[in-house]
Amino acid sequence: MRKILVVDDEHEVCDFVRNFFEERGYQVMTALNGDEAIAITKKERPELVLLDIKMKGMDGIATLKHLKEMDKNQKVIMVTALEDQDKMDEACRLGACDYITKPLVLDYLEQAVEKNLKV
């Protein structure tokens, strides 16, 4: 079973995405902040992380840095509500494999996840 981690400081987003992917046969874990994401990644080793950029505490960029330090091959798709090209460029330089914008379009989200899990 494919394992993904959803990281967002909004419970509703985590639940929404978890339910969507669980219905498609994925094992989905959720984290509400960067520290939780790092702890879950160390323990569970998800194949892919969907990571919100703007979060309370450690933001998505800092979390991405930590995840890549732990495993440079960790696949991470950044999620953002704001079209901030500088942040997206920084995330790509740090090793994010893709990014998507909110509000989430489920068809596009599913395509992005499947595409990046095949690589």
C-alpha cells in the first residue's frame, strides 16, 4: 500500500485529503505542523509528502529542509494558497518535486501524486 503524509495546519484540509486518498487505497498519515511531519516521516517513511507552505511555527520551507536533510530522496509536493513564485522557486531549489495551489482541485492533486510516485 502506498504511504503518503499530508501536512497542513488546518484539520479540515488534512481530513479532506486523507479521506480522498484512503478511498483510493492509499495509507494516509496527517500532521498539523512541521515538527509532527518530521517525527512521522522518521517513523513511517512515507513515499510522498504533501506539504503546506504557510503554517504556524515551522513553515513548509523549513520543514522541507529538514525532510531533505533526513532523506535527500524524499518526494515532497508543496501546497500553497498563495501564488508566490519566490517561495516556489526556493522550494524547487531545496528539492520539492512539484507544487499545487489551493483551493485543491482533487483531479489535479491525484494526478500530481500519481505522477510523482511513478518517478
